[in-house]
Amino acid sequence: MDENVSLDQVRNDLIEDGFSEIDLRPILPSLEDVFVTLTNNLKD
């Protein structure tokens, strides 16, 4: 996710799209997240 987008903005966008019960919090990426990102970057 783009670090320039605040959690409040994401929350507001989700509410506008009909998602009313939202629990957002930052998490650290897992090794799997890093692998998927790096693999996807190889395709470009």
C-alpha cells in the first residue's frame, strides 16, 4: 500500500464503498509478502 495514503483515507474510502465494520492497523510485511512483491517486480 502507498505510504502516502493515510489509514483515515482508506477507512473513509471503504465506508463510501459500503464496508461499515472496519478495523485497520499497520502490520509489518512477512517474508511471504516480500517474496511476492519481489517476484511480481521481476515480471515488469
